[in-house]
Amino acid sequence: MSSTSPVQRIADPAARPDPYPVYAELRRNPVVRDESGVHLVTTYWEIRDLLQDPRISSDARNLAPGANPLLAEEDETALPPSFIRLDPPEHDRLRRLAMRPFGPPHSPRRIHDMHGELTAIVTDLLDGLAGDERFDVVDDFAYPLPVAVICQLLGVPQEDEPRFRVLVDGVVAGLNPAQPVAERRAAQRSRFELGQYLAGLVEEHRSHPGDDMLSAWVTDEGPEGRMSLAELITTAVLLLIAGHETTVNLITNGVLTLLRNPDQLQRLREDPSLAPVLVEELLRYEPPVQLLPQRTTLTDLEVAGTVIPKGAPVWLLLASGNRDPQRFAEPDRFDPSREDNQHLGFGFGVHACFGAPLARLETQVALTELARRLPDPRLPEDPPPYRPSPVLRGPRHLEITCTA
């Protein structure tokens, strides 16, 4: 293994186009202790077990003092943590309140009924590209689609997109856990400013509620009451970012993977019903969320023969687990027909991705329509340029050419 530390190798932007050889080396040990004190969990069954183990915390306040020098101290402008960085019972209460207008059991058809609307948005985007022989999948398609969807769901004016995009990019840049302290604090300030913007929208929706999730959160009188203003803001920030950032990467990774596997592109073109299993394999093969760095142990914990001490920082390498040959046959092969594909692409356990049903549907519709309508698509550059974050992985741009 390289003399460079495991955390440095994962965080190195040069690894972004293909991080999987690094993961394969690290998987020689289910638990790898980095010189920084971080413990990296690399293998499928160990990751899956920890994702549902109550002795693992998502709350950074449980880190031992000085346990992770890579983490910056939060500045005074920092918003409180969102529910994905909390543990039960606080996490469970806030997640239930956030889910009421989004999915089962209170809104069981919300996502299902969006299929026609998603198809219309995709069709409009592709109509706008008609006649173009070259375009950027990210800027012209994969980004506008989920942004339009999450803005409508939350009740965020889409014309404000240029304003919040800058702030969202700042927050996402801070998700790199190995960034310098100054850059992480800049990300905290971006999150705070995004929260201020959404706080104004919350008050507007309180006065003039509509058929959107912000309105539902400020007016819903469920058995557990309402979220506080701070909880509303942090939940809205979370959903605005997660509601489009991961889907942008999932769609873009999907287009790139299909262009690298033209036989699978042709199969999808001929049989659109394959889209659901294709997207599940994509979530295993090229997951948009590569790792979960915000975990810590609440007690000394033995994992595959290694004792992780109480309060130690733990990284769960989801993308490594998805390529574990002890769990998946021929894991480095993109195979939508594989059976028993219980991947970790959306996590697992109590913190499984809140928006997974929507991201799945958006990606299924997007890839199906692209396969159907793009004549002879080609990659002029491979690999494309990637975003630097090791957490949310996807191309910054994906130029493709096709017959006009």
C-alpha cells in the first residue's frame, strides 16, 4: 500500500475519476486506522452492521476531544445540525415530521403521482437540446431536472436558483472532511446564509401557505406538534441540498456508465422496463454518496477483530462495500441483471436516504428518455473532469456529442 495515509489517498482529487483501486487495497483489512485517528470501515457486512448499530453515533458532539484533527471547530454562525447528524430519539422525531408531507404513511402517493410531471420536465429539457450536436449533461440536463423538482416540492422559487446555487456549492465543498479549517468554516458560513434565505421563505409560507412541503411543515398539526423554526430551517437546508445534489451525480454517473457500456444503453433503449434494475445496479456500481465520514463510537467497539475506541471518528466507505467481492460476484462489472442487489448506495438503517424513492424515479425517467432520444451519443473526453469532493462523487461536466 502507498506510504500516503489512507485518508489522504481517498481525499486526493486525482483519485476521483477512479477511486475503486484505492478501496480495493484498503479492503484487505475490514478496519483501517489512519494516522489521523480516523477508523475506515471498508467491507460490506461490517459497514451494513454498523449502519444499524446503536453504538455508532451520527452526532459529532460524541467525538472525543481532539479525536479528529481533520475536523474544524464550528464558528459562531453555524446552524444547528440537521436530523441526519442526530441520533434517536431526536433524529426519529424530526424525520417523522419531515416525512409527513413527503411519503408514507401520511402522503403515500406523493412520489408515485409525480411520474407524469417528471416525464414532462425531462421532455422539455431534451426538446431544448434538439438539434445540438454537443452539450453538457450536467449543466444542460442533470442539474436542471432535480432542481426544478425540489424547488416545486419545497416551495422554493426556481428563479432564485442562481442565488442559492452559489451557497449550495459552498456547502457541498465543505463536505470534504479533509479540507483545511478555513475552507470548512467558509462552508459553514454558506450553510448559515442558505438558512437565512430559507428562513425568509418559511415566514412567507406561514403567511401564505400553498401545496408544498415548507407550507405543510409550518401549518401541520400532527400528534408530535411542529418543528421549531431552527429545526425547520436545518431540515429545509438539508432537503434543498440533498434533493438535487445527489441526483445530479446519480444521473450523470448513469449517463457516463451507459456510454461506457453501449450494450446496456441499447438494452435500455429497446426495453425501458429495465430502468429500475439498471438504476439499482448503478447505485451499487457508481454511488453518488461514496462514504459517510460523520460517525463515532459510543463505546469501545470490536469490528472484525479490531477494537475501535469510544469517541473515535469512523468513516463508512459505502462505495468500497458496494465493490466487496465477498458480497458481490464480479463487483467491478456493471451488470443490471445481477440478482440480490442489496447495495449500500442509499445507506441502510435509520439513516437510509430520506429522498431515495424520488431520486430513483428521477433517474429512471431521465436515463430512459435519454436512451430513447439521443442518436449515437459519444464521449469526446473520458474520464471527464470531476468535482473534488470524496463524499459526493460525480463529474463536474460531462460533454457528449451526438447526431443532431
